[in-house]
Amino acid sequence: MPTDFGVPPIADENRALVEQRLQDVRAGDAVPETLRVEFRGRPIHVEVIDMPVERLYYNPATHRVSAQRAYDPVQEEALAKDHWSEAGQSYLHHLLTAMPSDPRQRDPDFDKLKESLHEHRQNEPGLISREGVLVNGNTRRAALKELGVQSIRVGVLPASCTWDDILSVELSLQLRPDRRREYSYVNKLMAIEEQISQGLPLPAIAKLFHTTTRALERDTWVLGQLRDLVKRSEHGRIKLRLMDFEDAKESFAELYRTYDKEKAKNKEAADTLLEYRLAAIVLEFAKTDIRNIRTDFREKYLERYLPEGIRAAAPEPPKAVSIPGLNRSVPAPSSETAGARALTDVLLRAKATQKSASTATAEELTAANTSLSSLREAFEESIQDADKANRDRKKRLAAPDRVNAAVRELQQCITDLVLARGNNSLDEAAFDDTLIALRQALTKVSAEASKSIQLPGEGLSWLREVVADQR
């Protein structure tokens, strides 16, 4: 995306009108209203004026709809060709009022903002350049325009303001903790990427976004995964868009944590797990369902439910990957990882076709819907089986886990006894009472374990002897 969008057609007229209204404010009897903004690394107070709603322009560089611009390629082309044209500005207006995850639908949050402006008018001023470009307040202007309100209160940036300033100021204002309408998930990821590409250190970006460097590392990893998924979904004229993953924020956050942990143990297994979980995200499973997918997911559960065609279409054995210029090669992904990746690719292309209903043929749509339906059913059955197995495993381990917890507490008790002996602080009577309670509990454990275990091992045999000696 370019960083210099020029100026709108009526820039000169807007400059003159802005200057006149600034002079009127300064000449008035009331104390002029000001707005505090971060400008070139320091806080400044800019004067606030009223401007006609119709004379202002939506900011073509706003981070608020960065991902959504790809929704309609024809309108995006018109916007890229002329940011200030009626067609381009109308497209921005539509995106500002639409749901980030599905621009075909009206955003309920926008309607809430519109209702609030109708009832209470404008609480906070927007912000413009002297040419009439909205640096902040694009969505408010869209709401006021639909309400038929004639004017909007806006702060005015210094005359020396550049497009780099506009981008920086918009980001700092939108990322304030008290902002009313947050950036959508993908747009925030893209805004972070933009700051990184400009060479800003991670600690500085973390401060700007009110987050941590660790969270930034996660977000950049997620955006890299999203871009890779978009690329892998492309076939012919059809591909997914970044905004198609708007609703998967929590699933990707959990995926990052799991992958990062598994990668430290076994990179190949982690890559395989990553692919199956990505496939589940594409199929729009809840994160609680996705947790049941582990490294053995296909072998233990999925394989039996996969459609015959996909099971039969095994990928070619992986070949070593050569490194240009070094005359060396590195091992290719395992056949299991390659198979998982191939399955995810099938899903991505089918999903892209389904999302491109207006451009795909009827035959393509039918094939995509059939593929997605059969694969979702296979994943659903497999996840249910895995969930049942996990729950059974937890039941089997419930009693041992309780004993392990008790062992840890008793080990800590040893330390506490040593410390108590050092300062003569042990309550001996209370300690004796708890040992009696322990004996009673062990007697009951021995009785119940003996009913459940027909062939006792060393541990239960010891417990039986201890309990028998106390009778």
C-alpha cells in the first residue's frame, strides 16, 4: 500500500475554509476547544472547529479497513486508481459500516455508534488534515452522514502534516485504551506489521499497542500463517482473503501457544499438528474442539473417517530440499506432515471457492461444498472420538493424580517440619490429629483400591500391609 495519497480535489478550498474557521474560533469570546494528540513523538494540543460533513474525505490509508479492501476487487481497483473519487469514497463508506468478518452484512457496532450519535451528539472531536482528510473519526463521519447531520467537530493538525504523520497519528489515537470501536483483528495485525516494516523496535511497538513484545511475536507469527494460508488457497482466479479469518482470533492465539510448546519437543510432530489444527480452523471448529487434535490425530481417529478419494490420494514421498549456492540439502518434511499439508490445501481451496460464490461456477461451488461438508463430517466424528478418549484417559488418571498431589504436599510437609524444628514452632497436637486423619484416609483408600484392583502391585501390597498392621 502506498504511503503518499496526494490531496483531495478541493484541498485548496478546504485549507481556506479551515483557516477561516480557526480565525473565527480564536476571535470568539469563549475558550477555544483543543484536542491532545501525539505528533512527531510529542504531545501537542490542536484547535477544534466545526467542518461540513460533506466537505471531508475518508482516509484511504485508514488501518480500520485495511484487510476489508480486498472484499470487492472491482471496487478496490477503483479505490486504488482514485482514492478521492465518488466511487472510491463510497466503497470506503460501505466498508466502515460493514462487519469486518463479512462486509456483505451491516455491522451492529456501527449501528450502536450511529444511535449514540443520534441521541447524544458528538462527545469526542475527530481529527483532520488541513486538506480535509479524516485522520481520526472516519466511522463517526459515516454515521453522521447517514444521520443527515451537517457538521462535525474536528481537531486540525499543523499545516506541515505529511502522510507519514497522518498514519502515525491515526494509529496512536485508535490504540488508546479508551477507544470506542477497536480495530478488527486482522487490521490490528496488519498495523503491527506496518510498524515493524518501518523499523520501529519491538519494545516501542509494544508500548504503542499497549501490549508486550511476546504478544507481538505471536501476532507476527499469526499474520505470517494467515498470509501463507491465503497463498495456499489460491487456484486460478479464486483465493481466500485475510479478512476471512477475522473470527479466528482466539483459535490462532491458542494454536501459537501449542505449536511453540510442541516445537521445542519435536519439530516434525509440531508441524504435523499445526496442519491438522489449521484445517480445523478453516472448518470453523471452536477452539475447545480443536484442543482434542494432537499429534496422533490422523492415525488414531481421522483416517477411518476420511473420504475415500482423499485417503487414496497420498502425496508423493518428500524429497530433500537443496540450498542454492551451498551445494547442500536439508531433509524435506515427513510424509505425515506432507499428507497433513495436502489435506489442509484441499480445504483451503474449497473454502476459497465457497467464499467466492459470485465468481465461481455452479459446478465449482457444488464440488467445494461437497468437499467441505464431507471433510467437516470426518473431522467432527474424529474430534468426538478424540474427546471421548481424552475424557476416558482423565478418568483413568484421576485417582493417580490425586495421590501425586498428596505426595507433593507430603514432600512440602517434610520441609515445613524441618523449619518448624529450627524455631520450635510446631503445633504437635494439631499435627498428631492430622496424622490420625491420614491413617483413616489411607485405610479407606486401601479398601476401595482392593475392590478395583484384582492383582495388586507393589504399591497396593505395601498399603494393605500398613493398614493391616494398624488393626
